Amino acid sequence: MLRASAGGFGAVAAEWLMQREAMAAAKAPHFAPKAKSVIFLFMVGAPSSMDTFDPKPALKKFEGQPLPPSFGKVGGQFTDGSNPLLASPWEFKRYGKSGLPVSGLFPHLSECVDDICFVKSFYTESIVHAPAMYQVHTGRILMGWPSMGSWVTYGLGSESDNLPSYVVMPQPEGTPEGGTPCWGSGFLPAVHQGTLLRSGPSPILHLKPPAGVTPERQRRTLDLIQKMNAVDSAPGDNEMAARIASYELAFKMQTSAPEAVDISKEPEHIRKLYGIDRKTTYDFGMRCLLARRMVERGVRFVQLYSGGGPVSMQWDAHSHLKANHEKMCGLTDQPVAALLKDLKQRGLLDTTLVIWGSEFGRLPTSESGNGRDHNPHGYTMWFAGGGVKGGRSLGETDEFGLRGVGERYHMRDFHATILELLGMDQNKLWYLHNGRQEKLTDFGGTAIRGVFT
């Protein structure tokens, strides 16, 4: 009826209502979900699996020697495969009731292994950062496809009417190599793209109204803008409808967003838990705390980046592996462990899926004598909360950590697992684009059932 009304405003109003519903209204999952929300902790630049969660004693035994001929000549982006093996400079110990191994890089996270399921044989199909990032985030190595956060909010909507359904918190120093396509909506309605959130008094740029502008005056201004947009907007213009919906959401966020990012009422022991009282862990600790506050308030998907901008602020250890990983772990270990502990003590870990991962791993051979090149053939990511069975290790790599052996997991499997935990059938979550029913998992992945059964 609105679409058929005269003057064009009815059509725009109809589009806006549908966009607003898509953005804010919670939708029914396909089956009973184990998780309601997701916090994706992405380590930009790629940590080394054999130096973090996948110990390889053989590297110590054969350090300085080339890979055995049976492995073939496997190079990275900057190495040709002739480089010698490099042992890990860190000692591994077993922790928790599960006795899972963790390197000395993670003194805090090691306390949480019984809540974590490590999957050690993921692989991607590019040795270059940006395409590999796109594959992890969108399922494809090319930019322009919807991110998984966009797919999740498209499928489930949001439980919050006053905050974005999909929040992104990048490293203050800059974005990852993949840039904004890592949280873009692609061909899905634009309303499903990620919303950048910054810490501090202005979490979203240009959100605060000018001095002297009352809510009533702003409401009238917004109504006028909507009427002006209706004058030359065509029916079905979801970009315009998304813009109008974003204005409405921004109007509501002017009161709700400042409260959501205001940690002044958080008790001192919580701030210390996240490391907000220390310069080293302040930034990532603050963002992890904000992630908890977001899901607590109904945000569906939170994407949080460790690393971005200059190479010195990434996990990209082509040289000086020891210094690089000790720095990056020093910034993130305590905050990530705090996030898991805090969610658990509040009863939120049961319904919040926490994922830790990157675009690929690193080679067991050396680069520059003390670093490692990119390795997409087998690497570790982990899951916790949201129905995940903790204290488990699935998949494995060969004796040197070069390739996944036995059961290997593609990004389609990664995404299928996440959708399964959220109660979504990967084959029913689709969008008609260019005559094809496009899906996050493309022609289909296999959920890694050992993660949650």
C-alpha cells in the first residue's frame, strides 16, 4: 500500500521500514541456536601457530636444516623454499584439566584452555594478506562479497533497537590490509555493513549533535530530510533506505551509544582484569571490555582487530619473530583472557561465541634468519563459548607445522560452523544476486561438529 502511494514518499517509507526491520528486528533462526552473538578477535598479519598453540618439537631437533625432500619445496610470499627450519624460541607447557599445550607467550590465556576448542588444520588459498583476509571474512579471495557479520545480521537481525547490529573496532593505528571490504555488506542491503566504533567520548564520528541543538529540533530536521529524500528516490532504492535508516539509528544512538561505551561505572577489579590500568594493555583491554558491553546490550556481531596500519603494529613477523610476537601478545593476552573470564562470570559465555584467528599462519622455515614467511597450508584458530565444547584440540599439522594432515578445514567449513552455532542452515541463508542464490559458504561447507558436540 505504501509502495503504491503517490508522490514517491510512500515507496521510500516502505523501503525504510523494511530496511529498519532488517537492521533491528530479531529474526527466528532456522533451528535452536547455541549462540546468540559473536565476538571475532582477528589478529592482523598472522601469528605463528608453532609458536603459539601448535608445538613442534621436531623443529628444535632439525633446526638449521632444510625441509626434508619429501615435503617438496614450499615457499612463501618472500621465500623460495630453500630456507632452513627455525625452532620456536618459546617453551610450551600443558594447562587445565584438559592438559592442552600453550606457549609461554600466553600466561593469561593459558588459564582458559578448558573453555577453548583449538582447531589446528585450517587453510586458506592465498599467501597474500588481503585476499586471505577476504576469504576468512567473506568466504572469497576477492573483495566485494558480504562479510560474515553482514550475513549473520541479515539472517538474524539485531536484539538492540538503539545500537548497530554489527560493530567493528579496528586498531587505532590503522585498518588491516583488506580494509573496509572485511566488514562490508557487498550485495546485501547496505544496512548490514559493519559500523566502526571507537573508544572514548565520541565512539562514532559525527554522532554528537552541535551545541544548542535539542532532540526536538533534531527530530524535525530528520523528518525534513526524509521528505526531501522522498522527492527523487526510486522504489527499491535500498541504498537510500539504508541511509535513512542509519539516520534514525544515529538519532537513537546519541543517547544509547555514549552510555554503552562509558566504562566509568565498571568496578575497579573489572578494569584491572582487562588491563585498562596498564599502558601496554589499555587499548586492547578497552576494546575487549567494549565488546562485552556491546553483546550485553544486544549487538549481534562484534569484530575486533589486533593490529593494523604500520607493519610494526601487526603480527607480520618476517623478521625478529621473538620481539614481534612478545609485543603483540603483550598487548592482547591479558585482555582476551579477561574477556573470556568476564563473559563466563556473567553467564554470557554460554550464548556468546568468541573466535580467535587470522588470515593464515607462518612457515616453519626461517626468513631473514629470525622471522617466518606466510603459510596458508595449515594453521590454528580457536573457538570458545556459545555452545563450544572447551578443552579440545581438533585437526593437526605435520611434524613441522607446514601443512594440515588428515582432516583439513576450509573457510567454508569455518563459516558453516559459525552459522550452525547461531542456529542457521547455511543452505537456507541465501540472497538472490545476478540470478544466483548466493551464500556465505558458496557451494557449501561442512560444520566442524567436534567443536560443539
